[in-house]
Amino acid sequence: MRSSYSSLSLLLALAVGCQQPVSEGTDVLPGDVDSGDVDSGGDDSGDTGSQDTGDSGDTGSEDTGDSGDTDTAEVGSAPATVAELFALLGPASVSFTIDDAAIGGSVEGESVSIGIGPDAFFFSDGSLASGAVDLSLTEFDSLGDMVRGGRATMTTSGQWLETSGSFVLEASQEGVPLTVNGITDIAFDAWDPDADGMELWVAGDAGEAWARPLERPTQPKGGADGSGSMSEFLFNGVWAGGIGGYSAYNCDAITSLSPTGVSLDVKFLSHFSEEAAVFFIPDGAASAVQLYTGDLSLPGYRSYNNGMPVGITGKLVVYSLIDGSYFLFHDDAYTIPPGVDTGGGLMLETLEVDLVETSEADFNAYLNGL
């Protein structure tokens, strides 16, 4: 099924991890999809009436501004890469110091507490660090943080996760990076005290998705006082103190928002770039999903095979960085349609989007409002 949305005027809206795993059956990685095998054709979905961003002639209740607003775009202000944008708009890091690596210590963030055991820091050659160690903690304690900072809530096999926050912990000594290999306790503030199935997930420095550490689930123990209170999710005695050299950690549970999935192709009608991103934030779920796989044949980005839950409504955010300029499309009430059967069990929906150049101030205002 094909849906076409034209965004000729920018919506200036200030809208607005333990995670839960997504339903099985979405285990095809984005890179495993052969663009030549996907039929992007289909009938018209007829859903364009729900498009929030509309064109400049739309006189609905939404304040879309007039089409002349895009003339004020600040050319040359955008970062060259999405990674630079994530670093610019994502949450700021906070510095800490462990006075003696041989003893260890603890780190208290805004939404996470981390215990570090003795002799936990190593140089790249495997030698043990001693003395004072510098730490940098970056916390992602909202879905907006995860979108702006590029930390989507998905497993490496494409399952969706519901989160209770995540963080990145990096260590160094006199500017030389260290591996942290002795985290003993982690406590995440609970976004939802009644959430079930929370586990500790890990990713590397540039990890785009989450995996179970050592291929085994690690469930929280309850509150720090041992009462079982879920005001926080506590993971203590983590793998007997060994974290395995990971830098990013997530408290999540696999979630199943719909029994039926569809593959979503987002086709750029304008301003396609390899420095672009596509996110979907479902209503009523602590998830932020990214379509990672670029496809020049569209051109655009695609989801995991049958990886988008049919019938779920949420915010679809698409942006591109080209020659210092920002281009943005968003539909704040996009409902994932069933798509069409292309054979072999693959359901496909192709969504056409027309990105609009916007100013840095308006671009940042929208993302900061997520």
C-alpha cells in the first residue's frame, strides 16, 4: 500500500530505559533486505487525511504557519553528519572521578546509580589501570533524549523495546580511553513501576541496537532496600562484576504492540541524504524506533522485515542534513497501515515524504519538544 504525504509548510509544534522485547518474527536484520526483492508498489491507502503536516492550503485546526516561513532557513548551520547532530542535541555528559581504581566506587546520576568494583578499569592492551580514573556519564532518561541522541529502543534482531532509561559510561586516564569491566550494581529509576519483563541490555560505543549480555536475560531484583519496590529497577551482582567491555546499558522489556507486522519503506520525494534519520515514537508506549537501513533504489530508509506493528499510531519524524541545511518532515499522528502482501509472507507499505527546508531554530524546537 502506498501513502503520499506532502509537507509544504512546517508544523511548529512543541510536542510531545528498562525496555520490553518486541514480538518474535522480526528477526531479519535491515542489512539482510535486498532492495531488488522488494516490490514498493501498491494501492493508495487513502490515509492522507490524517496527515498532521499537510500542505499550506490546509485550513484545519492545526497551526502550520505560512509557506513563506521556509525562506528564513539558515543556510550552512547544520552539522555535516547525523552523528554530529546526535552529539549536539543529545543529552550532555557529566564528569566523575574514581579516586583509586584498585578500590572502585560509585556514580550517582539523575536517573541511574552505578556501582563499580575494585580493579575494574583496563587499557586496550589488557593491562590494569591504577590510580585516579575519569568517568563520563550520559543519561537518556526520556524518549526525546533517545531520538535526539540516536539511542533507539530496538534489539539487534529488530524487536521493539519499552524502556526505563539508558546510559553510556566511558572511562579514561590522562586522556587515554579505558574499558570498564567491573560494574557490580546498576539501578534505573522506574518510568513505569508496574512494567513487567524488564532486563538489562547492552551495546557498544557505536551500537545502534541492544543485545542481551552474554546471551542471557538479567532481570532486576527490586528496590535498593530489598523490599521489591519497583520505584527503581535494581540489577545487583551483575555477571559477578564483569560487564564485558560494553559502554552503553539499557533497562528495557520486549514489547508486542500488535500481533501483525508490516515492512515500512520511507521514500524521500525530495532532499534524500545518507545523513538522514527516520524515527517512530508510538503513542502510549515508552519506545523510540529508528529505521536504520538506507536504500538508494527508493531512495529512502526501510524497517526490519514485518517489523512495524500494524494499527499503531504515533509520531513519524524524518530529517535530512544537506550542505549545512536542515530538512524536516513529521506526521504526529501517523498510523501504521497493513500494507500489501508482496509474497513470501512479506507485507509492505511504502510511504512517500516530501521534506521541507527549515531554520535551525525551528528544527531544534521540534526535536527538543519530543
